[in-house]
Amino acid sequence: MHSKQVGMEWRSACPVSCAMDVLGDKWSLLIIRDLLMFDTRTYSNFRESSEHISTNILAERLKRLTAMGVIERINPEATARNNAFQLTESGQALRPVVESIYVWADSHLRDFNPDTAAAI
Amino acid sequence: MHSKQVGMEWRSACPVSCAMDVLGDKWSLLIIRDLLMFDTRTYSNFRESSEHISTNILAERLKRLTAMGVIERINPEATARNNAFQLTESGQALRPVVESIYVWADSHLRDFNPDTAAAI
DNA sequence: GCACTGACTTGCATTTCACAACCAATGGGT
DNA sequence: ACCCATTGGTTGTGAAATGCAAGTCAGTGC
């Protein structure tokens, strides 16, 4: 599976830039965060997260993350209903990323957001 | 300096979500990447990076990252001209984030982007 | 069979982004 | 002193992404 088959455009060959082409928006890493916390999440589960993602954005992100091999259906053969998502090996490998972001924000964003707490 | 003074809206109290409110776009972490690599960068320097950021987006991001205490002018008292940007302590603390993103993309995005290399 | 739920799609208004053009202030060459 | 290229932006306009509400549609549950 290559870039053109997913309709992906890459701004440069820099890995950081490529990562931002895939994950560089307000929602993708929150989807990853949820899956790191709960292992599996249904479409409805994602909607219940406290940031209130809208349905069209959620559907589009799940498609893109699936196309990029970061997440997958629990049962790839079955229909969408009651067929939650989970991280692939690639998605699991994002744990250090999300954790380092958590650590940074927890210690450097407190002054800006009085509500920032250890809570999710 | 608090959130309302910067006009910042937070979707939730989760640190990861707050971090995405600040850095969750295609460009911010590339600006950080450049500053991690070169220590100081002028406005023109940022424009020379291979992803070709447009001027209005660059100006807006530099403002936001400055407002959030991630970057600063080398000489805060002087005018903008010949007054490059550098990372604050908060910005320096993003090094583990950018490095873990680099490591992830380098090993998990290769199959999708044939051009992904160790080059910046 | 029929309502209900889960997983989306569609339509539309708003916001953000990209691209190009423009502008003001500095500074170097002569 | 004068020209003029460079730096660090701002402004305008069209395209794209986003947010919100409503609608669709295929399974269950009873």
C-alpha cells in the first residue's frame, strides 16, 4: 500500500513533516490517546470523549488512520456495527509520542489553562 | 499570562487535548523542529524550509507560539528586523516530543512514503 | 413487523488555509 | 544623499477544512 493509493500528499521527505501530514490536526492524536487508554473504542465511544468531535470529522479521521495503518477494526471481516477500533502495531508505537506530549503539556501549559489537570 | 489573555479556547482539561489546542496543526511542530535543529531562525529562514509555509500562516504561528511561551525573540527589546526566534525553556522541553515523532515516522511511515528518509 | 440503536452521510454556514500581491522599514553600495 | 534589494510582515481572494444539525440506512431487540 503506497501513498498514491491513499491519496496522500507529502510536503517533504522529513519524517516529522510526514508525521504531521498524517497526524497534524487537532483530533487524530486524541483518537490515538483514547485507544491507548481503552484498548478498543467504538464510533460512539469516541464521540463520548470530552472534546466532542463531530461525526463527519470522526468518520474521516478513522478512515485516514485506518488507511495509514495506525488503527484497524477488531474484526476486519465483519460489518461496522459493534466492530470497534484498536491500534495496530504502528499505532501502539505512538505511545511514546502521546506520553511525551502529555508530560510536556502537564508541566508547561498549566500557566495558560487553569483547568489543566492530570485528568483525562 | 492566562488563557483568556491569549484568546485561547480549551476543549477539555486533558493535557494531550490542550497540547493539540496549541500544537495541533500541520505547521507548529515543524517550526519547533527547525528551532531544535538550528537554535535560532529568522522569519526568512523558516520560509526556506522545504515544506514552504506561507507567510500569513507563519506570522500567525509565530505569534501564537510566542503567546504560549514556546518561542521568543532573541532580543525581546529590539525591533523585528534581524531579530530571530529561539526556543524558550518550554520549547526546549518539546525535544522529546519531536524526537519520538521522528522515530515513529521513520519506522512506520516508510511503507507509505517512498521518499521518507533520514534527511530533513 | 416495527421501533430503536449504532454508524455513518449530507447540506450548509463558518473558519482556516494557500497563494499572490502589496507595503513599510531598514541597510548597503556608490 | 540616493537608489534599491532585503526583511518582516499585512491584505485580499478563492479553496479547503471544520463544525453543527439533520437525514440515511442496515442491523438487532422484542
